[in-house]
Amino acid sequence: MQEKLIQFYSHHLGRDIDMLVFGDRGYPVVLFPTTMGRYYENKDFKLVESVRWFVEQGLVQIYCPDSINSDSWYNRNIHPAHKVQNHIQYDRFLSEELVPQLQMKTRSHKVAVAGPSFGGYHAANFAFRHPSQVSHMFSMSGAFDIKTFMDGYYDENTYFNNPIDFMQNANDPALWGMKIILGTSEWDICLEPNRKMSAILSAKGIDHWLDVRGWQKHDWPLWREMFPHYLSLL
């Protein structure tokens, strides 16, 4: 499986973002890391290995960009408003810099996004904010409410980066054409957040699959089972 390390300079962030790329052709899939995970986390925990066949067959290319969670949601040393602003710059890096490059490079009109745990938040937040850029969203044990990081602070920027809130009023027609999977399990600590998000989508008539697996925990073995299944549906 071809692997390449890229340093992608972001004008919005004012720095290089490290990114691992797996494969040399196929549909682009952006795969986010977990809470404080780095760009190599999904490789180290063999989530990428679980989809080796799809990559080697040239069906997909997997892009694993670094996160800036330590500078945004998980930075306890800055004001919550600053946390959101930092995340907005990361979102602009994705929507205005990275994804357009992938669309041009792969000649794909849209991309797929995926992620386990807090990577599931990133996948969902990006997909729901930018549905015209995303064809498939695969959240694996994701959570969709970032108010717990905000110490009671709430503003418009918080609202528009909190899927559990803004999706109740979302009306972009592209949302109804997106393929959405909310993956979770009976023992998953994020089971209830996924049920709640599913209820919001159902109330709006947005087609999706709430995939509740058996008695498995919120951990890599579950996600290594989910990810190849979801990619097979591309």
C-alpha cells in the first residue's frame, strides 16, 4: 500500500499541516484522528490497514490530516471564544484549501469524510456545514455536541460548529443527497449522542443509517470492523 507524508501549507492557519496519504488513485476519503490524535494515529492503530484492499485496488485514496484540537477545543488556557475561532480557521483550511485540492487532484466533484470518536465529530461537523463538498459521511462512535468544552460560553460561532444544534435548522438541499452513517454500539459511550443525532436527521427526513452494533466498546476493534464495511458502500 503506497504511503506518502505531505506537508500542506495552510494560509488560514499560517503553518504546515502534516498529512499521510495512502494510495495513488481512487475516490478521496478524508479520515480524521481521535481526540488528541495526530495525523499518524489512524495508521498506528491499524484503521488504515483495515481498508488496505480498497486502497490497493485503487478504489479510494485515504487522506489523514493532522488536527489542531490542542489549539482549539482541548486548549484549557484560552477563552472559549478563541477555541471556536481557532477551529473555524481549521474548517476554512479544510473547505477552502485542502478539499478543493483533492477535488482537483482526483477529479472528484465531492469527497468522503470519516473519523472515529472525536474524529467523528470533525467528519460530521465538516460534512453538515459543507454538504456541497461531501458525498459520504461516516462517523464511527462520534459525538456531536461541543458545549462541554465551552465552560458555559455560547455564541453564533459555537452554534454553527455544534451539529446537534445547527442541524435542527439546516436546510441546504445537498444534505438530503448525502450518504450518512452514524456508527455506534450497545456499549459505546457515544450511543446516546448518535441516537439523538439520528432523531434530528429523521425529523428532517434526511436519509441515513444508524448502525448500532453488538456488545462492543468505544475502541479501535469496533472501528476497524466498521470502516471497511462503510467504504464498501462507496
